Amino acid sequence: MQIEEWLGKDNQLGIDIWKKKYRYEEESFEEWLARVSAGDEELAEMIRTQKFLFGGRILANRGLENLGRKITLSNCYVVEPPRDNLEDIFECAKKLARTYSYGGGCGVDISGLSPNGARINNAAKMTSGAVSFMELYALTTSLIGQNGRRGALMISLDCSHPDIEKFIRLKTDLDKVTKANISLRLRDDFIQAVKEGGTYHLHYQREATGEKIERDVNARELFHLIAETNWDYAEPGALYWDRITSWNLLSNTREFSYAGVNPCAEEPLPAGGSCLLGSLNLAKFVTDPFTERAAFDFDAWKHCISICVRGMNDVLDEGMPLHPLKEQRDSVRNWRQIGLGIMGLADMLIMMGITYGSEEAASLCDRIGFTMADMAIASSALLAKEKGAYPKCDSNAVLSTPFLKYNATAETCELVKKYGLRNSQLLTVAPTGTLSTMLGISGGIEPIYANYYERRTQSLHGHDVQYKVYTKIVEWYMKEHQITDDALLPPYFVTAMKLDYRSRINMQSVWQMHIDASISSTVNLPQEFTVEETENLYLYAHEKGLKGITIYRDGCKRAGILSAEESARDVPVAGEGLNRGEIVQVTDDVIGAKRKLTTGCGTLHCIALFEPYTGALLETYLSKGSTGGCNNFMIGLSRMISICARGGIDIYTIVDQLNSTGSCPSYAVRQATKKDTSRGACCPMAVGNALLDMYDEVCAKIAIKKGKETDKDKEPKAVPKPIAVKRAETKAVCPECGEPLVFEGGCNICKGCGWSRCL
């Protein structure tokens, strides 16, 4: 089989992802498949039929250790939490660096570090606090390269820590801890205090000095701060810690405790813990898709799970000596965690004509999830019979856990009683952004983000053409049913932004009942979603038994992290620091630019004047040609643009308003007949696009000028001028292809080229 046969000749994006991320040098598809499956023909067939894929580390690295490469087959680790002394804090950074160098992501909990102001016996007299050391760990993450990318880091803190407010507010400064996700461990007693409107006790006792630091806070006010920060910055994420520790196969094993979670929070792990990942493609188990006969093949589902549990244990054994640190090798040997998960849920439901979030969908997922858990536990027990249980296995403790009682048949329980388990942790739902994009399916348990996205390109005739790029499942359905208008899609094509958050959480809740680890998943919210609704969402997620939740509100300030970091675009704001009603006065010391535009009515001339030191827009003049439309309208529009610019409104906000004015019939007719109109759908849009072009041109000239400045040139001039500041764009775009990014499962993902980053 060739790669084009496996992914489809029309799936160039998937082929490019495979070649760039997973193929080693010039491997053919069959050579790659043989390396990744290590000669296991049944496993190879599961990959060949796209029913299963290992996590990215395995797809890229398996077998390469034989070529002298320093690699790991595990995606994620949790390092031992640092103890409250300087040596251990920096030892933790050292462990992070070594793990990143092998390609692994890390999680670290800092709840054991003293809060700000605690007494210490060195020159500082008192500590700067747990939060202050987050920059050290984020910096470590940024410094260690991983084949063109950076490592991933999760930092967590318990909600009872006295530094909690500092932790919550930390990333409201978009320049701080930019190389880490952060999450709060929210406990049941805190949630109860929120519901009752009571106080919550923050406390810490420093072991070295015996000093106690404690205070009471208003639980609802603290919870509001958490919700408000998430509403606007998408962090810190929520870890419902009591649910994490109570709903798994180890909840009654006294020797075991979780130390933290991995970067995308789907894997709670012990100190030194590691997990390798793999995902089953639910869409490939649908028989007779898009018909009334569509059904889920449970027999094939069970067979595939048993093969994959065995295959992942083989990888675990191969990877045992490859872990970067001894504490990681010891932990993996003792507990043997694997993380088998799912992807393609939204595709499966669409193929079966079922609406995501409906009772029918929840019922089907409940049955699939139970079968998955029961079969995985039984398969691990049979492996224990053959190769032995994991060294720390206590069968009686496992059998008494609420999770196993809920998810295992009597026959499976009998196998566990006789043989124990080969693995202490079996199931997870990890982010599958790159894998699912390669296959052309939805990721994890996420609904489809959108039915399509718009792409603009320039035709051979020199004018812009805008067209829709459909999500694969939408494209397949439209071809199958000969539909050319996506407005005619059936109502079960539900997208993330149109889905009620309760329905979204209900789906995650159903799956969490059958997952012994956790689920990496993002609830995408519309821009108009409120802080109060965010509070209700977090309470509802706790009520429904979720182990964690991440939200992402469209247009929130988190989007600025990527655009500011990757493109570093300076957006001057005219009149920064002005009081309401104050207007910047314009002198003759300006830079001008001009554009001749062709509109639906004829010719339009656009002149713009910019501040010479920062590039901020100051004034605009519009005038029509002999057949250019209404001159009074143009004068009025130019005056309003000018007063907005000089009143402190930046050019991007102005252009955004101009681009929201709709389509003009005259413009559309001329575009269809003569195809010579300027970019846009009406005169205001054309003006907005011209202003951006001129702004970029002026900024380029200013940059050149600044590069040639002499000391004399740099002397301040007596001219009232606006101040330039950096302002993050409201939409994050891909640094490789410029397409808009979506946020799924804790990762920024580009649907245009497959670029992704979990941060």
C-alpha cells in the first residue's frame, strides 16, 4: 500500500503531515508500518484500516533507538513535585530539561512550595512564593528544542494554597509563563463553600520552620475570579481533584497517590509517572454509514481493543529502558500505565444520523464506553495471566474500587480476581489534533468545530476568490447526497459554537464514567458567553462528575498569546492615554499614502495620513472619480474614520467595523461582469482593506528609517504625537499558513496545514 492509498489521493494535508511528522527519512508507507507495528500483523492491520493509531511519539520514534537516537515512546510525564528548598526547586528544572530533550512533555505540581512572605533562613529573609518559580520552569521549557518545536508543560496548584489569587491572575499578563499551561486543583469542600456562600480556609505549614500561613477567603468571590479569568484568558484550567483520586482502578491502593497531571491534563500520574498513548477511530466501526441501516460494530470494537491493549503493552516494554530518568523507569516498571483512547466521535454520530449531545448519542456512547472499559480490563487481566501483573498490583484493592464495579462484567471481575492486571491505568482521551487532522476526522470526543472554514486566494486573473473548505465528513456527506449548499445539511451536523454547553458537558460526563484516567477536552464558547454562565458551567461540570475542564471563549485575550508570540505584530493605538473626548491634534509632520480603488460605482480615491514615528493612522480623505458614487457619503465616512483614529481607536478595530457593513448590489454586479473591483464587497470594505495595505507600507518605511537614524535624528521633536503600544490581535492565526486557529483539547490547531501546538 502507498501513502496515497492509505490517506486518499485528495488528502494532501494528511500526506504532508505523515511525511513531516511521522515518516523517518525516506521510508515508504509499508516500511513505516512495519517499524511502527514491530511485526505485529494484527496491529498493522488495525493501523492499515485506520481503526487505531498510536500516539505521535510512537508513530515517529518506535525502533529509532536502534539507530542511536535518544528518544522516548511516551508522550507525557509527571515529575516529582519539588520540595520546599532551593536545591530541590532547581533539581526539578533539571528533570524537566532532561525529559524535554528526549521529546516528552511534563507536568509539575507546586503546591508544596511556600507562599509569598514565608520566613526563610537565607539572605532573602522571606520567600518570593510558589508562583515566582513558575517562570523558571516555563523558561526551561522554552530553551529545550524538540525537532523544531518546544516541550509542553503543565503547572498545577491546590486551591487551598495561600498564593492562589496570584496563581489565578498570573497569566492575565500575556508576557508571563508563556510556555506552560496552568491548572487549579479544585476540591469538593471548596465547591461546597461556593454553593453555600461561605468562607474557604487557605493554609500552608512550612516544614523547615514550622511557620503556619493561613487565612479565610470568600469562596464565591474567589470562584468568580477563577471564572472571570477563564472567561477572558482560558486559564487556569480546572482539575476536580477529589474526582480524579476517587474514580480509577487505584483509588483503594494505599501505596499509590497522584502527583500531578500531564500537559493536557488527560493523564493523572504518580511522581515519575509516564504514559504512552493510542487512539481508536470510532468512525471506522460504523457499518452502512449515511443510511438508515447504519450501526456500530461491537464485535469488531472488542476485537480491536484486545489487540491494541496487547500492542501498547509491547511498546511499554520496549520503551522501559528509554525513559530519560531513573525515577521514571522505576515508576513505569511498578505501575505500567497505558492510555488507550478514542477519536472520531463526531464523525461516528454523523455517519449514524445521530445528533451530538442528544439522549440517543449519550445512550450509544454509554454502551460503547462500557464495552471499551470492560474489554480493556479483561485484556489486561489475560496479559497478567500470561506475563504477570504489574509489581504493585493489589487485586483485592482493585476489585473494591467503584470504577471497576461500575465498568466490569462478572466474568471480567473473575479474571481480575484470578490474575490481577497487567496495567494500573488503561484508558484516557488525549488530544488527537494532528492525528485526526491527518486522517480527516474529528478529534477526541469533540464535536465538529465548524462545517467549513473560508479560504481566500488570488486567481490567475489577479482578483481575490473566496471559497469554502469543508470538514471532511461534511464533504463526504455532500458528495454522497449530491448537495452543493451546506445550508441543506441535516440538523445533526452540530458544531461546537452552536452547541449548548450542558449538552457538551453531558457527552464528556458519559465518557468519563468509563475512563479511569481523564479526558483532554475543550468546551468552545461563543464570544457573547458571560462570566456568570462560565460560573454555572464549572459548577455543572463538577456536578456531572468530570475530572477536569478547559474552556475557550471566542475572541478572548488568550488568542493574543499566539499572535503576539509568533508574528510579533505591533499595532499602534493613536492617542494612547487620552481621556474620554480628547482628540489628537494633527500637524503637518505626517506620512501620506494613496490608493485608487475600483468600486461598484466607478473610481474612488483614498488618501491616508499616518503618524511618522509609530505609524498610527490619523486622517483619511476619500473622493470619488467622475462615476464614483455619492461624494457626500464619502466625505462623511472619511471624517468618521479620522475622528475615530485620532480619538484613540486603533486601525484594526476601525477596519473590523468597515468589514462588517455587508455586500453592495452594484459591487456584486461589477465583480461578476468586469471582475475588476478592489478587494471587498462594498465601498467601506474596500476602504478598510486599502487602509491596511497603506498602514503596512508606512510601517515598512518607518522600520527602514529607524534603522538609519543618527543620534541627531533621535532627538525629541516638539510635535504632539500618539504613543505606539503593542496590542494582541483578537484572532490567533497559524504561523505557517496564516489560516485561523481553533482551540481543541488544550491545543491550538490549524485546519489548513496541520500545524499544532499544545500550550
